[in-house]
Amino acid sequence: MERKAIPRWQATITYMIGRRPEQRIHEFEEMEELHMLVEQGPDWNFIVDFRIDLLRRQY
């Protein structure tokens, strides 16, 4: 059985779509994954805010 990695990072990206802001939240393990998540979203020219947080888990 394969163990699923626990996400280490969370990116909250806010896009201005028309007249309304739209947020997309992505959780991921390695920082190198972030560029593909941005590329999959709306056009990056519509990004108005970008926040990256380290997810601190209690073990």
C-alpha cells in the first residue's frame, strides 16, 4: 500500500475574473510543484494576490 504524502505547503491564489475576485487553494508537498498548479489555473495575468503558507501539522 502506497502512503500518500502529507502536503507541506498551501498556496492561496486570488484571480480577478471579470469584476469578482476568485480564490483557488492548492496544497502540495514540494515547492517545485507550484508552477504547474499556477499554469493549470486561469491566465496568470489575472493574479491579484498570491500567498504561500507552510502547513504546520501536529504529530
